[in-house]
Amino acid sequence: MRIGIDARMLGPNVGGGGLGRYVEELVRELGQLDHKNRYVLFLKEKGQVEKVDEGEKVEKRIVNVHWYTLKEQIVMPRVIDRERLDLVQKYSGGSAPALDRLGGATWERAKTRVKKAMRDMAEELLRLYA
């Protein structure tokens, strides 16, 4: 089985201590305990690669995307899909944002809702300050 782990916070200097340390310990323990599965670690920077030495069963991918950003929500799902994994450690960056084609039906409905909300807000402001 190929298992993916988002290890971009690996190490206390990268992940800010608690979470970085947790990821570091998780990777080390899995390397010692699990001799059956293969792992793909998604790391943020090259310096993290040297911290992980679990032999041939671990593949390392550098994904220079900072956590908790819009870029993460767009890029990480694509990177993960590309690896064709059997299992992925729960990804905590949120779900991929909904994207619409410009001019599509969903886009037009969203624009209509926003225009109506803006009109309603403008009318309310006019009533308040008139």
C-alpha cells in the first residue's frame, strides 16, 4: 500500500514545535514499526530531506507551499492526486476551493447573488443615513 503523509511541518524548527515534532515522531515510528507499506512524504524544503532516513520504503517530494494558504488549498490536492496513493494521512488544509468557469451557469448565479446582496446593502445604508 502507498500511503501519503503531509510532512511539510516536519521538525521543530519548521512546524513551530508541537505539530512539527508530532510529524517528526510519526514518520520515525512508522519507519521502525511498519515494514510492509511504502510512504510518500510531502516536505516543504530540502533541509527536511536529511531528517528522514527510512530507506527505500520512503519517497520524498518537495512541495514548497506554505500551510494555511489559498495556494495550499489549490496545489496540495493536485500534488496528492498525482502520486496515486492508496491512503493519505488526513489533510488538514481544508478542501479544494470551488472553481467555476467564467460565464458558466454557476458563475452567473453567484454573480447575481452578490449583486442582489450589494443592492440590498446599499438600500439599507440609504435608509439609515437618509
